[in-house]
Amino acid sequence: MTTVMIHPATYDNVHEAVDKVFELFPLDLKGKTVLIKPNVLRASRAEEGIVTHPAVLRAVVEKVETMGPHSIVVGDNPGMFNYGENEECFKKTGLMEASEGYYRNIGIDSEQVDFNRDFMDHVHLSRIVLDADIIISLPKFKTHGLTVISAAVKNSYGFLPGAQKAHLHKAAGSPERFHDMLVDVFRLRIPDLFIVDAVVGMEGNGPASPDLREIGLIMASDNAVAMDAVIATMTGCDPSRLRFLQRAQEKGLGDYDLNTINIIGELKQLHDFKLPPLSGEAVHNNEASQALIHNRMNLRPMADPELCTGCGACVDQCPVSALYMNETLPEVKAETCITCFCCQEICPEKALALR
């Protein structure tokens, strides 16, 4: 039987809830490399409720520090609006400061891994995701136009740097297939612990909705399916209606039946919680959303001759050798580029722009 913790919290006393998490879900971190991954959808202010709140990240970092890890890495690859702008997103949201010096730009080093050929033969994963001994995922309690809720399973989508995420959106072709693909990404490296920022949640048409909801909780589990099933239930959505939870259960990743979940705390449904359509039509049939996905897929790095020093760092860093030096400036082979934007992240002069 899996366990989900539901614990009252504010951003002022979140340390108490985080301490409780590690009592219920003990991890041996001594001598380990630990990746802490918040949800950093885009550059935004903490009070907008779009990203994991800095207070939650800081509390987790400070707790992990006391447990004797060999090293700590805090990082994420932002979503569609801010591909290749990891550092800017962390600074604007306040998560850079909350990282206590452990922030690393995980978008500059990736590794190719095999994927489900129904979507793409290969994807590139941030290397630290593969190298970390322990991964602690810090999702935000949010809605999502395609997946209805965005929490434990969805947070792993940020393991993919750059516009690969847009390519997978396109390759999925339908909300149902997107759910299936999302589980395939999640399975590439399943985190060891999930701590959900549900102090202030999001309802409406997320994942960047202005409709915030005071919930006042920190939630946690070592099983993403159980975690998301409880969150779905709180929003008034039957977990069995969510395709990604069906797919995850089929793959043996957990059970969404509440009868199989040990809930520590009080599970209460949120009254009149606003959910996006369960069909995923809020994104899939939205022309503006589809145009944005298409445009982000077509972005390619281009060097500014006024800023570029011709150092070649971008060429050396490119995981698929899509960049080459044309005299003194790097140029991209568009047909080879996988739009991971590692080049933009690595450039010391910030000379590469996406066009």
C-alpha cells in the first residue's frame, strides 16, 4: 500500500511540514548526489502561483543539507515560453536565491536516450537526471489544459531541455496520446520522492492560470500515481478518468484507487474547484496554443556578431553536432538541430538568440 501525506502549511511554517515529509518517507542521502527539481514553468513572480514557491524549495534544500549528501543540484528546464532561459527563470521567480547556491543550469548538458518510437526514436535528457542517486520532485498543485491536473507525473516533463517538449506535443497529435507520451517521459527516470506545493494552488485553465486557490497544504508521497490520484480527488475529478493515470497503472507504476492508498492527514474535496475540460480541448483545439507550439518548434539559435567572440563553446557543447563554425561565427544545421538550446544556455557572452 502506498502512502500520501496531507499536512497543513503556510509559506512561513513550511519547514515543519517538510520535516514531517522526511520522517514519513526516509531517504538515505549520505554520500549521495541529490537532484531537487522544482516546477519552473516560466519566468514569473512567486506570488503568481505558476512555479513552486521559493519557501518550499528553500525548506527542502535546508533539510537535505543536514542529511549528509555528497552534492546537491537544484535545477529545471522551463516550459514553452522560456526555452533556453533557465537562469533568468530561476532569478525572476526567487528560486535562484532559494537554491542556497546549489542551482545548476541543467539545460547545458544532456544525453540521448531511447524513447517510444510511436513519438520519437530518441530524446535528450538533462544528464544530471541520469547521474543523480536521488531525485526529489517539487511539483506545484495546478491544473493543465491537456492533462487536467499538473503535479507529480507532469513535473518530470521538465527533465527534457529545450523545445523537445514542443516536438513531443506535436508528435502526440491528440490529448490521449499526449497522456501516453507523458508517462513514457516519466518512466525515463522516476523520482524518489514528491513534495507538492499546495499552499497556494491553481485552478481554471492552467498551467499559467490567474485563478489561484488558497489550499494551505504540503503534500508528499514516494509514488506519483497515488499522489496525483489524491490531488485529482481533491479537485473533484475521478482519477480513473485521467488517461495518464490509467496508462501509468497499466505500466505498473502505481494504483490510483484510493482504497489502495494510505492517506496520512485529512483528504477534503475543494469546493467548486474549477477544472479545465477533461477532453484536453482547452489546448488541443485552441488555435493560439497550437500556433505557439508550432512557432517554438521552429526556433533555431542564431549568433549575434556584435556579441559573439567565436569561442566555439556552443559548437563543443551541442549534443548532436548541429553547430559548426563558419569563419568566426557559429551556424546551425537546421535539419540536425534538436532544439534543446543547450548552445544558448552555455554561451558565456549570451550571443545566441532563438529566431
